[in-house]
Amino acid sequence: MNYNNKKFRPVSNTPNGETSEETIFHYKQEGNILSCSYSGGQIKSGQLIGLVDEAGNIDMRYHQVNGKGELMTGICQSKPEVLPNGRIRLHETWQWTSGDQSKGNSVLEEI
């Protein structure tokens, strides 16, 4: 699975997360290396880097500046699901490595 030039938007997130439907993720991929810039909603600016395996699973690290001006960091594991219309839905399990170190789950869909 290749995520190059795909855009995603969250459709759900746990309350301790900072992304929302206003956050847009712009994915780039070269080989198995994934990078992404994102912003919108509570996120002023964010970036992630990750590795994509043969099944399209992503092991990533992210950092972002929120609306309060705080630098937040975390780790995320993402599993793809191909929808009947061919778009990709990402099921994510994540944890903050800053702040309260809490965990959460989110779902992103290709737009």
C-alpha cells in the first residue's frame, strides 16, 4: 500500500486527542518511509514520520504545536482498511510521549 500524495481527515478521536475533522493530513511516501504535514482545528502545525510495512501498517512518531502554543509529541500504530469505494480508512492506536502520557484511538479517512 502506498500513501504518497493522499490526504486524510479524522472522523473520530478519543477526548484526550487534539485532532478533529478540521485537521487535514498530507501524506508523502518514498519506499517504506512515510512523512506527513498536518494542521487545522486545534493543531497549528504538525509533522509525523513513520515506516510502512508490506500490509500497509504504519509505525509512526509525531510532534505538533497546539492552539495553546504547546509542543506535543507521541507515538502511533495505524492499520489500514480499504473501504468499498476504494478509499482508505486508518484505525489508529496512539499514546502521548509528552503531557499526561495518556493513550487513545482515532480513525482517519482518505479525502
